[in-house]
Amino acid sequence: MKFVTLLVALLIVTSTAEGQQTNAKQLIQNIDHASSDTDKLTAYRAIANYYQVTQPDSAYYYINQGLRYFTERDYILGQATMHGLLGITYSIQSMMDAAKKEQIEGLKLFTLLKDTNGIAATNNALGVIEGKTGHYTKATEYFLTALRLFEKKHSDHGIIATYMKLGIVNDLVGNYDKAIDYYTKALDISPKNKTEVNTINLYNNMGNVYGRIGKYEEAKIYFKKALDQASPEQFEQDRVASLTNLANAYILTNDNNSAMEYLNMALPLTLKYKVPEDYTRVMLIMASITSQTNPHIALDTLKSVFNATRQMQQRQLQTEVMQAMVDIYEQLGNYKDAYTLLKEEHKLKDSIYNIEKEKQIASLQAMHDLEQSNEKLQEMSVTEQKNKRTRNVIIVIAISLGTALLALAYSFTKSNKLNKKLAKREAELARANADKDRLFSIIGHDLRGPINNIPLAIEMHNSESTTREEKEFLLNSLHENAIATAETLEKLLNWGKAQIKGISLNQTKFAANDSLKVNIALLKGAADNKLIEIENNVPADLKVYADEEHFRFVSRNLLANAIKFTSAGGKIEIAADTTTNKGFVVFSVKDNGIGMDKEQQEHIFDTLGVSTAGTANERGHSIGLMLCKEFINENGGDIWVESKKGKGSTFYFSMKAAG
């Protein structure tokens, strides 16, 4: 069982304490008796907070009633607030598309009003939605925007809430030190004299980080602090997170009995407050314990839970449930289902995490820190300039105009030279970083998945309990992974060699059709497997002046891609045109496959690290097309594509005709 971070703290928590001090009847009366728009807004916000978690249907009713009222009154602040409350309620119920739509509407209105606190709070809410659906980089952008706004307004409450959300995002992508740093900052400014929801969640999340790095006793301390903080009745719902986290910690210290006690305390609360995400997590952990004595019952529970996570669009939860199911399949000796599910889990994780996520988040945080430093420097600079003008006014008058002009000219010339050098160095550094990022992106995305599948497949194949059919299935999977890995490595090495040493060019006259025949023979097996016909219409006596190795690579890559993206029974046509572009031969590789939209076509030759599955789930590698473009350009030609979604694609490339 892995240590799981609970995402409850990612919710934009509206304190329910105020609403629970009265009853629903009193809150409804407050709406009726409110004499001003401001009082009306306060009353609608209170009843929304009262019903938001326990009775979402009632919350929707009163929020929409308030929205209609404020729209009729043309009270923009009320409309913006109601959209935000609707978004939060949808988010709590895991209706992410609807939640995002409402928050965007609210953001437009808060921006129209130039309401800084409203804009900041809505950015936090949008960050929560992106975070709950696994889009952590986008979530970080929203949170850092909110933090900058709250800092300018000196809003401790807003800063604490945003620090907490940034901590969660860094925890989820593995930046544990940064997560602890954000949580510690939030606790330092958190009120010490009263209980708040944010304080409870901060203790929970701090415990999660310590649990993640294996310090379980420290984790228990923070979870128990959170549980103690949530002891008042108005914070009963917030006990779920603490109870579930404590159960998780006790599982990891081999005390399942204590874990079950805490889970049995948490489960009724998840049903009482109707929060499907919390219920799912409690059931997941219970199943992990049950699997030790009754794996079949645990597996049935997990299948039901998995369907619930798909409906909630909770991709992070889906991967955790899938991993638990893989463990039970292995325990039962069902290696085929275990392996198939593991491949699906890796594919889902690839859509949530990749190497770029952590780098992008770190970059955003660095930009935020730099912006803060620049603002402080600007403030210091303004103060210093005022003092300097006061002290030196007589000296400034005494300086001769000629000397000032000469100094200015010299300074301008020197500054201009330095700026040019700096710009050149920055461009070189940017190119170097881009090459490095491309390399790691491809290694992380296109090599990691196939290689990670190999050890498990071999282990399952060697197991005595694996049937002959399962062994054959595993060998076929290994063969697919080996082909995908070898293809990626070949292209990666070619690209790396080109980046480090430059592209070597050895142009000669040769018959294009001879090279094409070699490539067609190499790829005949892949085409035959899909019953694809390859028609070569290039004249036998047609010669070009180019690097023959480059020609073979380009034509082979385009033909391989055509096979990948053409459905079974399709057709591929290879042709050459000597009339359209004088002095050049324009080759074409045409298929009737799945085609591309305009956006894909615009970036098909310049996007690295993106893999697209073929019609039979074959791997596609954009690095191949990147290399094709570089090789064609080096030979003085051009490459382009014409395509329509669902109608197929035609790739064209030109090379010099032999004189």
C-alpha cells in the first residue's frame, strides 16, 4: 500500500462554522429580511455554505435563486460571487467541467469590477479544478497568480490558503522539500488562538509529506494534531481526512487493526456529508487491508470504486485504484490481467505526469520569486533616488552639460554592447536548454513506458503458474516493446549525433527507386500484418542528387508512419513529380488513414516528446519527423504535409534532381 495524499485540502473551503451556529430556517429568513444588496449577498453566501457539502441540491437551488436576483438588480458583485459558489459546489461534487465554466464566468465579472480579492480567490478555485483533474502545471499558474494578488492586498487568510494549495501540488509531483516549505510558511502565519479549517488541513498535508518520505511516526503526530483541531462539532466533516490519513499511517507501520478502527470512524462521515472522493479513498484503503485475507472481495470492491473514480474524472485516484487491483491480480496469480491493467495504468500516469511538469512548476515558482525580488528592488530604488535627488541637487546643477552628454553617450554605447552580448549568451543558453529538455522529454516519455513493462513481463513469463496462452501473450508484448524501444533509440541517437556533431552531408547521384525498394521490403511485414497495399509509382530510372542515407531515412520514416496510421485493408501510394518544382523532384507518400487536424499539421515537424498511437496501437515518434525536416533542409529541399481528419495524409518532400 502506497502512502496516499488526500486532496480534500485542495477544495476551496468555505467555513461552515458560521452557518451551523444557526438553523436553515433562520438562514432563509435572513434572505427575506435583507434590506440591501450587500446584506442579501451575505445571506445567500451563508445558506450556500450551510448546504454546500451536506445537501448540494439545496445549495444549487439557493445559489441559482441568488444569481437570478442579482442579475435582475444588475448587481455585478453578487453575480460574480454566485458563479463562484456554484463552481465550488460543482467541484465538491466532482463535476469539473461545470465547475470550471462557472469559475471562468465569475472571474470575468470580478475582473470587470477590478476586485483583487475576488480575482485572487477565483484563480485559487480554478487551480483546484486543474489540480483535481491532474493538470498540475496549470494549477500552479493559477495558484501563483492568486498568491501575488493576496500578497499585494496583505491578506493573511488568502496567503495561507494559497500556500497550502502550492504545497499540495509540489507534494503530488515529488517536490517534498518545497511542499514542506509552503506548509511551514502557512503555519507560521496561521492564527494561533482559534481553530480554522485551513489549520486542520495544513496539519494533515504536513503529515502526508512526512508519510510520503517514510517518516511515519512524524506523520502520525501531525495527523493527530489535525484530529484534535477538528474536535469541535462544526468541524466534524474535516475529521474524515485526519482519520483516513491516520489509518494509512498505521497500515504502513503494520497495525491493520488500528487502521480499521479509524476507517470505520471515517466511513459514516463520508456518507453523512456525501463527498464521493472521501468515500472512494476510505473504500480503497479498506480494500487494501481486506485483500490480505479475502482478495476476491477486495477486488470486487475496487472494481466498483474504479468505476466511481472514472465518473468523477479523478485520474489520480484512478491510478491508485488500478495499482491496488494489479497487486491483487498478482496475488491471485492472474498475471495476464495484471499486466494488461499495469499497461493501462502507465498510460494514464503518462497523461498526468511527465518530466516537463516538475521543470515547468519549478520555473513558475522561480519566476514568482524573481518578481518579488524585483518589486522590492524597485521600491528600494525609488526611495534611494528620492534621497539622492535631495542630497545632490546642487552638484547636479554644477555638472556641465557637455560632460553629462559625453558620459551619457559612453554609457549608452557600453550598455548597448553589453546588451548585445547578453542577448547572444541568452539565446545560446536557451538553445542548449531546449536541446537538453528535448532529450530528457523523449527519454522520459518514449523510452520509460516500454522499458518499465519488460521486467514485469519477464517475471510473469517465468512463473510456473502462467499458462501457455499467457506466455505467448507476454512474449508478443515483449516483442512490441523491444521494437518500440529500438526504433526510439535509433532516432534518438541520430538526432543526438546531429545536435552534437552537426549533420554530415555526402551528396551523390543515385536511383531513388532502389532505396525505396529496400525500405518497402523492410516494412513489408508491418504492412502485411494490417493487409495494407503499398503502391510504388516512382520511375526506375529517376535519379536525384542528395545524401542517399538521408533519403533512405526520410522515405523509411514517412512510409512507417503511413503504415502506423492507416487502418487494416488500406492503401499507401508512393510517387514522384519532376514538373512542379524545376530542378527538384517532389516525392509524396499518400495514405488513406486517420488524418490530422490543422493544429496537428502546424506543429508536426517541430514538436518533440509527443507520441501518438497508431491504428493498431503502434508507437508514433515525432522525433522522426523532426529529423526528416533537418535532413531535407540540409540537402536543400523542403518537406510539408496535406491532410484532413479522417481522410488520410500526404507527406511531400523535395530533393535536387540529378543533372
